[in-house]
Amino acid sequence: MKLLNKAAILGAEDLKHEDVPVPAWGGTVRVRVMTGAERDEFRGAIATDEGNIPMGKFSAALLAATCIDETGARLFDVEDMDMLQEKSAAALDVLAAVAMRINGLGGGAVSDAAKNSASTQSEDSGSDSPSPSEKQ
């Protein structure tokens, strides 16, 4: 694989999307991979002092960060989360499942990422520095 430079990274078309039929709403909703800024906003929207995440808040925040129109503009923002929570749970669940899958959220995504990472790493790290465990 080729080594990328700044222009190649910033110019990459990496915000893939998926159109999801939502019969309960009479149409299709486009769900996109989050940008780094959207992911940070999403994490902030679901954060609580207790460290637990209310599932309803999670789904609404996720959809606010990932549902877009045909031009790529977000349909919702954090202020819309309460209104989203008033919509059909079945419809929200379908969209949240797609958003989680394409954004690599959830237990399966973590194990898949670990498998992909392990299969692409070489035996030699490319560094002569000892690993942190070797320093002890």
C-alpha cells in the first residue's frame, strides 16, 4: 500500500453513506459516517456525570450526527434530540443499527477492527526503540 501525504488524506472521499428505507416514515433516510468533529459532538451529547449512557439519548444523538440530506447537510442537530426520541422506536432502531455499523460502533466492530489491525501489522514495528514492556 502506498504511503499517503497530507493532500491525499485531506482529499480522500471517506464519508460513505447508506440509504435506509423507513416505511413507517414513507421514505428513505440517508445515514453517513461521522466526521471526527461529529463524533466528538456525539460523545459529548451522550456523556453523563455517572458514566452510563441512556439508550434513548444514545440513539437520538447518533442519528443527529449521522442523518443527512442529498447535499450532505445534517438533518438534525443536538437540539433536535428530544423531538427524535418522540418518533417510532422501531424506525429509530433501524437507523441506529445502520449508523452503528457504518461508524464502527458496537462490540462486533471492535473485534473486526482488532482482526483487521492484526492482519495488517508487520512483525517488525519499524523502530529500534524498545517497547514499553521491554523498558521495565
